[in-house]
Amino acid sequence: MSASRRPIRLALADRGIDGVTLLVLPAALFVVLLFIHPFLYGLLLSFTPKEGGWLGNYTRFFSDPYMYGTIWLTLRIALPVTLLNIALSVPVAMQVRHMKHQRLLTTILVLPITLGTVLVAEGLLNYLGPQGWLNRTLMLVGLIDRPIRLVHNYWGVFISLMITGFPFTFLLTLSMISGIDPALEQAAATLGARARHRFRHIVLPLVLPGLAVTFCLAFVDAFSVFPSAMMLGAPAGETRVISFAAAQAAFEQYDYSYASAIAMIMAAVQFGFVGLVLMARGLFYTGPADGGKG
Amino acid sequence: MESALERLWRTLVWAFVIFLVINVIAMIAAVVVNSFGTRWLSSWLPAAFTTRWYVSAWKEFQLSDVLLVTFQIAGSVVVISALIGVPAAYALARRDFPGKPLVMVLFLLPLLVPPITFGVPLATVLYKVGLAGTMWGVIVANLVPTVPFTVILMIPFIEQIDPKVEAAARVFGAGTGRLFLHVLVPLLVPGILAATLLAMVRTVSMFELTFLTAGPSSQTLVVALFYSVFAAGVRAGQSIDAMAVIYMLSTLIWLVVALRFVNPTQIVARVKKAPA
């Protein structure tokens, strides 16, 4: 009996499956049960609306301008913020990578991520308000003569997404740019390439694939903006984002089927953009960036 | 040799960094100053300073209860995710098995999909089984991103341990259980502490999942803060800011300790160590 069992165990062990491998099971099962399963359940639920055929929730969403408009309103915030954050992250990371006290700066920048969107929104309500320090400083300097309105509108949400989003894209970009072997740039410098050309022909091609992934992560995050759109924006008007519409359907109308449909539409838009970006990423170079020293 | 244009560019970039840092600090300072101020209308600073808002916020928002709930939830999340996350990370660091890339994707997805997107279907399932609205519902919901986070963060820490140490323990007859208890856990203490503290920070500041699954008696501090801001007008702004300061302290304590073990960049990315 043991003669017939041992070879199976050995054969499995050869393929990397033994007692140790099984340790991955509890965590994997947990994620399947509480992440994959709710997603599939939500997908099925979205096709069983309270009234109408199996596509009832989706036709309801796409025939109501107040509902399908949320996609555009959310994109209008999320896309510019993400692009701006990435455009700013690259030059800043290029300068900061040689900085001596890098850790102080990265620690300050990690604060808004740690504190979370709710606290940032509460802080900005004071800081950006008509009597806040920003408006006071701008008036003192003479840039404006009356307070500009920065809260309870589009710009409040935009600024809050910059405060939490920039540190995120910046820290990711910094870790990518620091991973490039300095010898590559030194070689180019020896051959007489100026900083601008070294960036254009060496650094940029190497970080572009990584930037594409950073864009995906940051965009998906910005597209699901929720607390700051409600606290700093105008949730009934120009910052009625799609996550708010989903939460409203679930907790004000108790229509979980419709809420699931909205969540699925939200996921579809996010995956759609990520898919497009990753397809474009296939066009860039994606090899090693460490100069091949291993 | 730098040209004038390159120097100008450098100055511009640094000016932006300084501007950004000043804004972040000023935004946080505005909350702290307001929480200690008596009356703050049309002036640079409040008329006078007081600590009474902390007393009133503590009573008004029942902060002792809220803090207790917050740390019960965060504590449970952290312990459970370490218990199932570290062994999984060990298996992924040490074994190559068919389907391993798929398992990695499985652990990466909950970290990449934003909480509000999977939170709505997750809350629906938790309501169906009757867990939502209870403390366990909030714990389970918060475990969904925290378990994969622990797994992904622990893998490099485990890879750094020389497999020969484990082989030696095996030679002397240690089973997997004793290997963990007497060899791996002591060696992994810095990694486990870092993962635990960062998971703590994430759970205390996780708004979306807690908001979607919490009932009145299972609210954490962030959700209570959100509701009090949203129902503003009834409460004094200073009292809300006093609560915000208490919330900041409750997250930053763990961050300060965690930063002794990890680099700030590691909080968002897995950084490759430069070869020695």
C-alpha cells in the first residue's frame, strides 16, 4: 500500500506540491470566498432586476441621463487628475532620486495616504475655505482680491485627489526610477548626452511600461473616488460620481440588484481603461532596467 | 556643466515640491489649530486657545466606545491576516508549483481593485448571510484586502532568509510546525511587525469597506468622522476637528513605529534592494 502511495507523493513533490505548498490554501480560499464569490454573485444579481427582463438594470441605467451621466462626471475628475499626477511625478522623481534626505520627503508625502481621504477632505474644508489659509495667502500676496471658491465644487475634489494621488504616483515612480542602473546614464553622459537627452532616450523608454501600470493603479483609484466627492464636492451636482450613485441605490433605495449593476458598470469602465493602457504598453520595451548585471 | 535652462528647470521642480509639502503640512495644521481654537472667523489664527473641544468631542461622539470598537476590529484583522497570510507567503516564497502565477494574481486583485468597487457586492453578500452591521462583518470585509496585503508584503522578507537555515532545522528533525515556531518566526519578526503595523494603519483608515458594512455599533473612527462632517451644522466644527486629531493620532502612532522597519516607498511599492 505504501509502495503505491509513495510515488504519488514524490511525483507531486517533484512538481512543487507538498505539505508546505498547502499552506497557501487558507489564504487563497479566503480570497476566493470573499472576493471572487461576491463579485460573481453581484454580477448574477445585477441580471435579476426588481422589474423588467434580465437586462432591466442596465437599460434603466443607460436610459436615465442622471445615472449614465455619472460615468462622464467621474471621468472628468479622474482622468485629468491621474495624468497630471503622473506628469508631475516623473520630473520630481528625477530630481529627488539623488537627494540626501530623501526619507524626510517621502515620509511627509506618505502622510496623506496614511491619513486617508476622509481626513484630507476634512482638512481641506478648513484650508481651502473662503477664510482658509490658502485664500488668505493668495489675497495677501495680491494674486486675487476676493476669496476664490475651492470647496463644494469640482476643484475641491480635484485638489483632494491630487493631495492623496500625487504621493502615490510619485512613490511608485521614484521606486522605478531608482531601480535604473546609474551606469546606463553615466555611459550616455560620457558620450556627451545632455540631461534632457539622457532622460528622453534612456530613462523615459525604461520607465514607460512602469508608468503605464502606475497610470492604471492611480486611475482606478481616482475613478472610485467616494468620500471626498461627498464631503468636498457637490454630490447632487457636478461631482455626482458613480460610486455615490451605487451607494445611493444600495443604502437609500435598498435595491441591491441595481446597486450591483452600477458597481459592475463601474468595474467595466475601470477594466476597460486598464485593458486599453496595457494593450498600448505592449508597444513599449519591457526588458530589464538594471544593465544586465543580474 | 549645467546650462541656465537646466538650472531653471531644477528650480521649478523644487519650487513645486516645496509648495506641495507646505500645502500638506498646512492642511494638517489647520485641523490641529482649529481643534484648539475658541472662535476662528476671518483671521489668521483663532481668537484664543482651549482644550474644551476635546472634552466635548469625547462625550458627544462617544469616542471611548468608538475607539474601543476601532481597535477591536483592527486588532482582530491584523492577527487573523498574519495567521493565514504568513504561511501563504512562505509557501509562495519557497515552492514553485503549477498554477502559482494564477495564485499570485488572485492575491494581487483585491489590492488593485478599489474597495468601493468590490465593496458593494461584498456588502450585499454579507447582508444576505446576516454578517453586515455586526463587528464580525466589518472584520471580514477588512480582511479582504489585508490578507493579500500581508502575503505580498511578507514574500520578500521570507526570500531573504537563507534556505540552508531551514534545511539544517529539517536535518535535526523539525517538522513544519516547529520550523515555523522556532526558526522562521524569530527570524521574521521585523517583517511580521512591518506587515502587522501597516495592516493596522490600513484598517484604521479604511473608510469604504467599513462604511459599507458597519452598523451603528460597529462604526470605526473614520466612519464616525465622516458622518459627523456630513451632518455638520449640528455640531461645532472645532469638536469635529478634535475628533479628527484623535483619529490622526490613532493612525500615525502605528505609522511612526512601522517606519522603523520599512521605507516609506515600500508602503505603496515593493522596492528592489540595490545589490551590495
